[in-house]
Amino acid sequence: MNPMTDGDGGVGNVPVGGPPRSGAKATPHEAHGAHGAARAPHHDGRPVLRVNGAAADPTALLLSPFDRGFTLADGLFETLRCYGGVPFRLERHLERLHAGAAALGLALPASLERTVAQAVDEARTSGLRDAVLRITVSRGAGAPGVAPPIDAEPTTVVAVHPLPRFAAALYTAGLTAHVATGRRNERAQTAGLKTLAYTDAVAALAEARRAGCDEAIFLDTADHVSEATASNVFLMRDGTLVTPPLSCGVLAGVTRAAVLELVAGTVLPHEESTATLGDLHQASEAFVTSSVREIVPLVQVAGRPIGDGTPGPVTRRLMAEYGELVFRECYGPGGGGARP
Ligand SMILES: Cc1ncc(COP(=O)(O)O)c(C=O)c1O
């Protein structure tokens, strides 16, 4: 029996105040009576609950239905990639998670790092080596309302998934992007935090798909290019590699930082600097960065090709150098990754 979906499984032991429908047990809601206002005399105080349409018992669920991650997106997450069973730059992701948790006043359990290490080990042992590791934390369950409960126990979920198969064309042909009608709010209290609230990104991506594009680019409220739905943006402007500064509401991407590291000290001029949509249209090339997809060429924005509409030479060079960086850190001495 699935406690998530089986109606009887959830509320069978709830004392009910009225006669059940024939052949069915009454739900607590039905026990409230036809008008719903008066409580049944021996109601035990448990809330009326249905999950996916079926009555359910909160204690039988994996996560509380009142988890604030679910009800309010009151939480944070990290997504990173494992190569040969080794997560790339896990420390940076954990640092970002801790910084976000401090900003939200969310106490992460001391055991989190150990749990992550266990999950990674289990995945590696079971042969799941090229993988996506997701760490999700929320403030935990709480009563209705926005005020953060003082005594909430954070919920943590650590999941390791097989790496999705990306079409080769993603890297050889690149992405086309739509400009989202919504904006990144660089002045939002949670700007730059990787909170669970991704509905803006979901809506922007759906809008992009309706427009026949692969991705969406957000501008900030001052009309600067900010970032894509789940990746940072880089562009070549007059021979300089430019990425929007964190003040444009962008997430401080771990991959973005790695790219800046790769170009530091090279002859390629680079800067964190604001850029307009016009700069993106006139760029000789552009790309987006994220932990799972790494560096992906961006070849078209709002129906206009960037450069000649194919992945440019700086993009291709950085893609190769990023691959070497990953190889060194994950498969090299100290990395310990199982070679493909
Ligand atoms: C909004 C946003 N920006 C940028 C990134 C890229 O960050 P990272 O390179 O750390 O994966 C992500 C990653 O998911 C993201 O969600």
C-alpha cells in the first residue's frame, strides 16, 4: 500500500464523529460535518489532509506535508556534478550553502557533510559515478503562516542521480535564448541566494520554449544582463570576456568562478562588468556556465545570432580547459575518480 496515494491508509485510525459513507471511512474533513465549521466532539486535532487527492497520514510520509520547503520554498539547494564518483568542488558548494543558510537564519545539521559523503560513497560503490548530486535543505515543518518557527528541525535531502544524457549538439551547435519578460530583482532580499524558489525560472523557461528557444536570459531591474534560468552568462565584448557582477542579482556560480580562475593571469582581458542586451547582440561570442552542463555556447538571443551564430574560439578553448581542470581535480592525484 502506498501511504502517499491510498486513501484508507492515511486516516483509518482517525476517530470520526459522523456516520461514514457506505463502504468508505470518513475523512477527518467529512467528520467536521456538512458545514465544515464545527469540530467533531472527539476530533484529535489532526488537520484535514489529502495528498495528490487522496487522504494521507502525515506520519507515514517521507517528508512532512507542512515542510516549509514545500509550502513556502523556505530553503536552499545545491546541485553539483560527480566525475568518476568525485564531486567537483564540493567544498565551494557547501560554502555557498552555509552562507545562504546563515543569511536565512537556517541552522544546518552538523551531520550534513557526513551524509553527503555517505551518499557519494554509496553512489560510487554502486557504480553511479557520473552523476548529479543534489543537496536540498529546508527550515523544516511549521504551522501555517510565514513567521519562521524558532524550534523547527531542518529537513535535508541528499540525492544522487545518474547524469542526464546531453545531446552532442548542445555543445557543438549551442543554445538559443529568449529574453525573459520577467526580471531578476537584484535588490530582492534573497538575491544571489540559491533558494528553493525557482518558479520565475520555470516560467521563463516555459516562455522561452513557447518562443521556440532553448533558454531564457533574465535582465535585472536596471536593464542589465543578469543570468540565465540556472546558469551564469559570459560574453565577448570588444575583445574582453565579460560576466555580469553579483550586483546584477546573479548567483555566484561555482563554474563562473572556475572560468574566471582559468582566465586569470592569461592574456585574455576579462572583467566582471555590467552588460546590456545590446552588448549581447553585438558580442562576438557568448556562453553560459553551470555545474551540471559546464560551459555551453550561446549562439542566438531574441532571434539574432551572436557573432556568426556558432560557438566561438574563446568558448571552445574554455570548454576544453574546463574539461582539463575537472580531469586534474577529479581524476588526478588526490582526486581519486574512477577513470572512464
Ligand atoms: C540561477 C543560477 N545561476 C547560476 C547557476 C550556476 O551555478 P553553478 O556554476 O554553481 O552551478 C545556477 C546553478 O544552478 C543557477 O541556478
